Amino acid sequence: DQQVKQNSPSLSVQEGRISILNCDYTNSMFDYFLWYKKYPAEGPTFLISISSIKDKNEDGRFTVFLNKSAKHLSLHIVPSQPGDSAVYFCAALAGGTSYGKLTFGQGTILTVHP
Amino acid sequence: IAGITQAPTSQILAAGRRMTLRCTQDMRHNAMYWYRQDLGLGLRLIHYSNTAGTTGKGEVPDGYSVSRANTDDFPLTLASAVPSQTSVYFCASSTGRGDTQYFGPGTRLTVL
């Protein structure tokens, strides 16, 4: 039972254009969401996060949008650069007894073409 | 450079053998985690430790054990490896529960 889903295994974008990565979740207890970026042969690195009390968080070229009613979040990268090519994982944290345990999506491979 | 180190980088192991994956962090983080990454499944939590001396089970704990004797080290042991444990294993740490987790470079394990 995949509680965090990234339904697009891959995304290809031209340099300078917008990249939009999507993520859906099913667990209503999730109250904090994160995006991680992973290059080959390296561990994931934290990119940006958003609390469930917000609907948008921005950091430079990266913006995360949260739609709680739809249980959907998305990561926008504008403008996309070739160095952004990596696997992007959506992750979620829940409160209560699950506090601190990250649940990850399957990942989306982003390729930005020069 | 501060961070998380994992050893070995990669390992090929015969089924039935015992194996310990090592993880050390120098950030004095209280919480540590072990994940496995499998194609199409993302990263799944195996075990975690909120502070030295305590451990807990994650999503896929069967076949694995951990210990947390001190703040810095969090080894993961496969008592009797099976082919389904072929995966890439990542150790992570965070200041506390719910805080941003920082990941090590991973260990690629192949069980034949």
C-alpha cells in the first residue's frame, strides 16, 4: 500500500522551461512534506519542504505547492537547468506514533536537455 | 567534512552469510535511520533510532537488526542474508524526530 505516490516515473524538459513534478498521498495524518533530490551513486539530499499549514513554499528556483483537499503536492523548478537532472523523491511525515518516520514516493527521474 | 559515512561502498554476499553495514555520523544528531532503495518502490524505512540506546521498527524490518550503543554509530545487521535483500542501503540522521534527514552515500548490496 503505497501511501505516497509519484505516478510519473520520468520527465523530460528543455533547459530554461518549467519542470513540474507531482506527488499524491493517501494518509490524512501526514502534516509535513519534503522533496529530496538524488544523483547517481549519492545519497538523497534535502531540497525543500512544506508544512500542512501552508499551501506554498518558495526557495530560489524551487517552489512547492500543497493542495490538502486533493492530497496533492507539486514541485516547480523554474527555470530548469541541466544540473537539475536527477531523481526527485517526494516524502511525507506524520504526527502521532509515526512521528519522525519519512514515507517516500517511488521517485521521478528528471532529465533537463540543453 | 561533517556528515554521514557508510561502509562498505558495495558488497557481494553469498546467501546465508551474516553481514553488518556500518554507519557513522559526526553531526551529533540524536535520530538515525536505515532505508533500502528498490526500483519502483522508492526508499523504505527499515529501522530507526530516536536517541542512543533506543531503536524501533520501520516499514520493512524483517531480516534486519540494529543497535545504537552511542550517538555516532548505527550499524545494520543481516543475520542470514537472502537474495531479496539485494538493494541499495542508505543511512540517515536528523537532529530530532521530524527534522530534516541527511543521508549517507549508500551501500550497494548484492546477495547471491
